[in-house]
Amino acid sequence: MNLVEITEVRIYKPKVEGAVKAYATVSLDNEYIVKGLKILEGENGLWVSMPSRKAKDGSFQDVFHPASREAREKIVNAILEAYREQE
């Protein structure tokens, strides 16, 4: 299986400090851009939330998500690495 190449990661700090530590935008294969990823601090450290929207029933549904665990790890690791480089 060939995973897409992460060609760029941009990190944006929020205006107000809170649970969201930063926002991220990821470019895939220089062809697709995914916006709205969030870096959050939880009990077990930093984690990445995929872009989502609120459904009518109040739940949140991802509007983008990797199809495999390997693809998710690749995106999450690239985002957290870029975030740590900016600290």
C-alpha cells in the first residue's frame, strides 16, 4: 500500500490559550489540502483531532479521516513534529 506523501504542514497558534494548543493544515501529494486539524492537550499528552462538523443531533462527525491506522499515524506524527519544532 502506498501512502500519500505529506508535502507540507502548517501550524497556527490560537488567539486564546485553552484546550486547543494549535491548528494545523496539511498538504498531501502537493494536490490536496486538509484544514481544520486541531492539536489538543489531554490527560495523556498531545493528540490530533481530525476536521469535523457538528451534526443535528449534537454529535461531531469527521469530514476528513485517514482510512488506515498507518495513514493516521503518519499524519499525526508529521503534525506533532511540526508543532514541537515551533515551540
